[in-house]
Amino acid sequence: MRDNCDHFTILLDREREVYNAYGLERSYWRSRNLKTRWYYFTAWIRGEKTGDSHGDDLDQLGGDFIIGKDGKFKLLYPSYDPTDRPPVEDLLKILDA
């Protein structure tokens, strides 16, 4: 766990321009597979708020990207399903490097 957090920018792609440019996928079945359903069910049981789609595409599969100050990718991670995300510890290591 880090005691302090350096400044970094988080970008959102509401028009999905980057999403499409990097070939991220949509999948009805993978976005609703048993693993994903179990994840959201157990979060609901624990009383965790999982967020609202705000009318966005529920079949859109995400990805995690970290771009360094030099403009080069430090991480390209397209998700296979909504539960497929890199561990936070791995993201922080990349950000600290």
C-alpha cells in the first residue's frame, strides 16, 4: 500500500474512439458468463456498490492501459471478461516505475 500518490491522469473514452482503435471487444456471453455473474452476486451479498452503467453498452469489454510521460505504453491489457483485470498491486508497480 502506498502512503502517498503521485499525480497522474485518468482518461475516459466516452465516444469509444480509443476503444475501437485498439480493437477492444464486445461480447454478450462473456459479459454475462457465470464468473461475472458470481462476481456481481457476491459483491451484492457483501453490500458493495458495483456501479451503474449509466445507459452505456453492457456488452463492452474493458481494458487497462498505462501510458508513460514519454507517450509509450507501459501496460496494454484488454480484458477477456468484466472480471479480468490486472491486480491493483501490479498497476501501482507500473505507475511507480
